[in-house]
Amino acid sequence: MLNELRKNPKLIEFGALGIMAVVFLFAFYYILKNNNPFMFILSFLVLSIILLLFRFFVKDKFAKKFLLKCLIFPAIFILIMIIVLAYFNISDGKGENPNSQNVKFDLYIINNSTTLEKFNQDLIKANKIWNKYDINLEMNKFYFIDSLNENQTLFLLDVNATDEEECNKYKNTISFSNKSEMRVLVLDSNSKHKGRGCICGCDSVILEPKKELFRDLTGWNLAHEFGHIFGLVDLRNRYNLMCDEFKLIQPKFINQEQMNSIINKFKK
């Protein structure tokens, strides 16, 4: 077998490229599914070790040069990932909450935009994030509403509601018979936004359950919008729950400064 490989260095090339493809696909799948950039880096380290082992056992000079070239990309990628993670401040300390909190809300499903079963799945995903910080989101009652037209649903997601007139329209649009303190509205719309939180009184989360680049991010969006309800603002250039620039990898990180802000919000 080894003699055949030595006589056919192209087989070694194809084997090495095949292993690289498998590891790359695994790393890509893992970071998308589990949101773990460190495992992504580890995968490339494993790739580098595999390539080094191949180079150690292979005698053909052409194959050795090829494998050495293959090592350049994962090495550069690992370096870039480390720099990026450092820049995005992923290690500024995980927030800790000394007192557990239970946040109840009523659910309003607008115009059959989702099912109760699907929302429960999204709620589980959101709680996987907030439970790490001793905060639990709990659905109290649920209602099915079919009275909103397309213009109303578009208004809810598209308008910032920064003045009194818009706030009044906002409150009238979502002012249903049940006067709950907190509510989550799920609706369909052609808005560029997939969610809203903390508008005109900070008592409503509004979601549109649509896939983005073939990924269902509704659960992450639910957790993100509740972050606004808890008084957090959007961040930029940070690997953080409140940074929707990286929502495709669904960051779950909340630092202590944010946690302190949430604690103060609960006290009030």
C-alpha cells in the first residue's frame, strides 16, 4: 500500500484534500449548530496535526511539499480567529446574577404566524441562553389573534415609535383585551426587521419567525429582544447576545456590566 502511494503521489494529494474537506465541513457545521468558536479553532488544530502526521510518514518529496503547503491555510486561519476573538472582546467576563429571576409573559400569535408547538421550541432555545444567567422566561397565557392587517403588522416591526403619536398608534395596535404586564407578539410581515423590543413602555417583544440564510433564528431573536426588555442596548463589534451582526452564529454571551444593568432593571 505504501509503495503504491509512493508511486502515485496524486493519491496522497487527494487523500489529504479529502481529510481537509471533512474537517472543514465538520468545523463549519459545529460552529453553526453549537456556537463554539473555540471548538472551531480546535478543529483546525486537529487538521494541522493530521497533516503533520501525513507528512511524517510520507517519503515522497512532492507529497511532503504539498502537505506543507496545506498547513499554511489552517495556521493562518487559527491566527486570524484568535485575533478576531480578542478584538470582539469575548473574554471580558461572563456576567453573574446573584438572584434568580422568573419573567412571565402572555403570548399573542397573530394571523396564524406560528404554532404553539413551534413557539415552545423557540422559547426553549431562548431559555438555554438566559438560564445561564439565572433568568427564566415563562409563558403564562396564549391567545390567537386574526384581526391585524398587513399594514398594521408592518408598522409594528418597521416603525421605531419615537414620538407620542407613533407610541399611541403602537399601543392602540397591540392593545388587546388582556392587560398583561409583558407580552410576546409573533406575526408575519415583509419588514427588514425580524424583531422589536422595549418600544413605548418596554412591555412587548415582537417577532417575525422567518429563516435567515436557511437558518431559523427565531429562538435567538426572542432572547435578544428580551435583552432589550431588560434594558440592554444593541452592541457593535462584540461577540455578544446584543450584537445582531453575528446572529448567524447565535452568540449567547452577556458580560457583567450588562448583567448589572439587568439586575438594576429588575430592582426598579
